[in-house]
Amino acid sequence: MAQTPSIPKGTRDYSPEIMVKRNYIFDTIKSVFKLYGYMPLETPAMENLSTLMGKYGDEGDKLLFKILNSGDFLSNIPETELAGKNSLKLTNKISEKGLRYDLTVPFARFVVQHQSEISFPFKRYQIQPVWRADRPQKGRYREFYQCDVDVVGSDSLLNEVELIQIVDEVYRRLKLRVRLLINNRKVLAGIAEIIGYPEKLTDITVAIDKMDKIGIDNVNAELREKGLTEEAILKLQPILNLEGDTKEKLQQLRTILQNSPTGLKGIKELTQVFSYLNEMPLQTEIKLDLTLARGLSYYTGAIFEVKALDAEMGSITGGGRYDDLTGIFGLKNVSGVGISFGADRIFDVMTQLDLFTEDANTTTRILFVNFGEKEECFCLPLLRQLRNEGINAEIYPEAAKMKKQMTYADRKKIPFVALVGENEIKEGTVSLKNMSTGEQANIKTGELAVHLK
């Protein structure tokens, strides 16, 4: 008996019904990106490991999917190394490429590689899948799509403000209520300084970034494991639990971080961003969150995270500023900032909240029932006319029983069915049936497109 085929855990098939909804999300996001002047870009699914490794921190590097070299990749490995069973050491010798972990590092590589061909500031959007060797769970997949928008070659905080506007516009169009959390890595660096552990910034940010998932007690336990003293952990607590509105929190931070130039610079940047935002009528709730750290080590300034208000789900959008990501590849002093929309999580949230409109489920607007060859010849020019008008239309491919054709239309959720028999051909009309109301009316062929629109 043949074994039933399957797919790897953490991946999904997308049926036509699901793809229609996913494309609605992609098209909505893409239309907003274009509205703000961003241009499309694509990069390969795989990159050299030298490009990927060391850009995401130790935890990120562990989640990279590595691709085995072609051919007999073990032939040049000494027996002593094979016997040692050091998988990390062996992997570096038998694997030179990996699947991309995100779209930002490949984008930075592209900018450096093509710097003489592009104009700065360079604004691009990219909608492609990424892969992470993570443990699959709700809202966490091994293969998922990201919709990224970045601008490099500008230090201006107007770019941060523009990205927040993009977030606001995308979720307004998707009718999804969200909260945008914002922080600044310079503020976090300042906090690490004043508690006495500037060299442990990465350890501190990785730990506090898990606050909403594991709670303050577990965060403190992780900080102890990383070598922080009880005194330092105690100093950290009131900072992470600051009370008040944004203005009050920033004022308290100025006092707390008064001896940290880096921290004060981060506060200045946050203050300027919020001053711009206060002048704009945004629908999105925006909140300063000092526990927001974003685990990726390349962020250096503002960091963002977006969460749905009406559904249990992790971050559905995130990003931030990276002052020298291109410097890793040899192009110094080119600052960038970007955000990434997680299409798969957005889809899950919208499905959970039933936010897809009927239009998002429909690909075909009208189906012509097939009664035979004579009727086919009459309907084909009408189909062409409707398609020229931008109306999705199809004809059933054979003169099957009426019930079969109507069931087809019903299952595909086609809103209108056209019935054309001898009388309709003689009169130059179409009998148009509304599948949701059951109403039927004779429409002149020349007026059919207007009626459907």
C-alpha cells in the first residue's frame, strides 16, 4: 500500500480559497508600499552562509537552515573529524549555503553589491518567503512570508515616522485593530550602562524581549544565568515598570539615564518621533514600551512591534533602524530603517476574526452555464467583452447537467450565473441569476458589464 504523502512540520499547503485571501493581504500591503514611493525587489531563496552567519545573534544562527554541498561532501573530511561527531564543526565544512532567515540581511548584501547602480536614499519593498528551523507552534512556522519595506542611505527620523504611517494605513485597509509598540536600542544600551553591564547588552535585550512570553521572574532568572548580579537586576526592575504616559516616561528616563550619552540620544530620537506623530491623525494606538528589545542584534535605533488587539497572537509586524548593517559587507556609514509584515500571522488573525470580505473569496464574478455548441458560440464573444472590462468570467467547459454546473458555481462562491438558451440568443439577452438572493432578470448583452459592476 502506497504511503500517504506529507509535508514537513511548520509548512503549509495553500488551497485556491486560501490563496485568494492571502493575495488580498499581499495586494493591500503592496498598494500601500507603492503609495509611499517604494520599489519592488527580490533576492535568491538561498544565500552564502558567510552572508547570513553572525548577523542575527547566537540564537538566530542556530535557526538557520543550512544546505549540504553538492556531490560527495564528506570525501574531504578527515576520519578523525568524522569520529569526533562535532556537528557544528562538520556543518561549516559540508555546507556553504543556507536558506534566508529574513529579508533584511539579503537586502543589505544587495545594496553593497549594487551600490554603484542605485540612488540613495534607496526605498524598496520585498514580499518573499523566509525559513527558520524553529519549533512549530501556533503562529510560528518554519516557512513563512514576510512583506518588508526598507529605506537605506538616510539618517532622518522622518523615515521612522513614514513607516509608522504605513503600518497605520495597512491595518486601516485590512480593518484590523492593532497597537504599535516603540522603543529605542540606544535607550536599552543606556540602561545596560547604568546598571553596570554595557558589555552584556545583547544578553539583556534577548532576555527582556521575552517579558510578555515568560514573565518578569523568568526574565530575571535568565539574567542571573547570564552573570548579572542581584544589585544590577534590582536596578533594572523600576526601569522596566515605568508608569505614566509617553511624555512622563520619557521625562523619568532623562533622569535615570542622565549619565549615559547613548541613552540620552535614544530619548532625544524617541521624543522627536513622538512629536511628529502627535501632529498626525493616526488610527493606530502607539505606545512606548521599554521591555521591547527585538532579539536581532543588528538594530541600533528605533525598534517597532505591532500586535493585534482582538486576537491572541504574537507580533504581526516588527522592525527598526540599523545604522551599519551594510558595514558588515564593506559599505560603512549607510544607515537604514525598515519594518516587516508577517503575512502568515496576519492571515491567521484575520481568519480568526472573520475579517475577510466576500470579495476576498471571489475570483470569478460570473459563470456562463453551458447548454451546447450553439450557446457556446454565442457566449464566447460575451466572455471576451466582460474580460476586456476587467470582469472575471468563465464558462463551464462542457454541456453537463444543470445541477452539476450550478453546484460548481455554488462551491466556488461565484455570485452570478448567466443562462443563455434559444430565446436569449434570439432576443440578444442573458438571463442573469443572483446566487445569493435567487433573483433572476433578463439583461441586454450590451448592458451586462455595467450591471455586473
